Amino acid sequence: MEKFKKFIPAILGVVLMGVGVYSYFRAGELVKVCTKKVVATVVDMREDIDTSSEGMRYMYYPIISYEADGRTIEKELGGGSNTPAYRINDKIDILYNPAKVEEFIVAGENQNITWIILGGLGLVLLGVGVYVIAKK
């Protein structure tokens, strides 16, 4: 078991880099297919409690509503924050996929940030892991 521990950073690095690569391609797909622009309204805020080593804190997840293809769609915005990024009744420009109206992105939002963070963190962990493995 002791021998295995030195491989953990490298394994985590590879996994995070994999998730980062997946996020990159998924974001690219959404940018290509989400072409219809519409104004969405924040209609609710889901509140969740996050417990970590830092203690307990609230996370806020905005729920938006928009009209697409003659239907009213209500969806949660991806990613929560510990301070609400939006308030109820805020208006947000979104782009949705006409073929799958439930798929959307926030207009003007940087779609690259997730894969950059995950890929970068994965690369750092992989580097640490290789260093630890090579160190004798």
C-alpha cells in the first residue's frame, strides 16, 4: 500500500486532465450548436449546503426560464456559487440548441474556463506525481 501512495498524484493528474479534455470538447460542441439567442429570466434560486473541511456554507444555483420552440423551459444554470451570481427576476442572454432546446449556454460567458482549470490542475498534479515517482 505504501508503494501505491506515491502514484496517487499522477493518477489524479491524469484523471483531471481527462475531465479537462472532455470539458473542452463538450464546450466546443455547445458553442457550435447553441445558436438561437433568447432572454432568460432567473425565476428561482436553489440553495444547497456545502460541508467541507472549511466548515458549512451555502451554495446558490440560479434557475432560469426561457421560451424556446413554443415551450417554456426551466433549467438550473450550471455551477453554483457561495454568493448568488444572479437575483430573482434578473435577465440573462442565453443561446440554446434549436435541436435540443434544453441545452444552452450563457451568451458571452467564457466556455473555456472549466477545461483550463481542470487541465492545468491535472498537469500540475501529474508533474508532482512524476517527480515523486522518479525521486528515490
